[in-house]
Amino acid sequence: MKITILAVGRLRKSPELSLIDDYLDRFNKAGRSFGLGPAVIIEVEGKKNLGMDAEAQLLERAIPQGAALVILDERGAVISSPEFAEKIGAWRDSARDVCFVIGGADGIAPSLRARADYAISFGKMVWPHMLVRVMLAEQIYRAGQIIAGTPYHRA
């Protein structure tokens, strides 16, 4: 089961990028024996003032065919880490790849939002996109650890 994180904008060399790379590398190594991974990041160019509709077109072209489309959106469901792991496990068991979409500064266009299979929110607060990527990468790693039954997640 391939997991794609699809995001508007390019993350340059930074502490956030190091964290993302670390979590996804750990997930990819540990997840193989459980049918999880690889997890990859695809970035589409986020030029200033491009607008949601233009960003949506770029994102749509990059969504892997047949993948469950999950958007990160403030209107999405606020779920626990074990619930997130259950979702990941269900997609894996139904032989579906998953694509998580993080929109640009103005969010995700309504047309793309309407196409989503699921929407997740990291709470009512607004988060910088680079931190959302880190939080999502960590939650993907955590989900793999929950599925594997390791003590990483202490409930």
C-alpha cells in the first residue's frame, strides 16, 4: 500500500524537512512487513497568487490513480491516533493506496474537496503547512507502529 503526501509548495532544506524524512524513513523500514508503504512526498509548485482553482488542477494531476483521496482540511474529522491507524489499516486491507492532500495558503478548492473520500483536521487551530507535513508524517509513522503493536503509542 503506497502512501502519498501531496502538498502545495516546496519545502527547502530545514529542520521540518529533516523530521519528515526521518518519520517517513522509519515508517518505510518498519511498515514493509505489515503491507504498509512506501510513503512518499510529492510537491507541486505553489506560486504566489496562483489561487485555489489553479492549485487544485496541479494537485489533481499528481493524485495517484485509484488512491483513496484524503484531504487535510479545517472542516474535516478530528480523530484520534488509533482511529487514524484503523483508517490506514482499512485502506491497506482493501488494497487501496492513499493520497493525503495538503492545500496551499488558501486551503483546498471546493471542487477537490468534493472529490475527497475523507477529510481530516488537526484541530480548530490553523497550522503552518510545513508543520502540518511534519504532523502528518509523524501520524503515519505512529499508525504503522499501532498496527504493528509496538509500544511507541502509549494510550
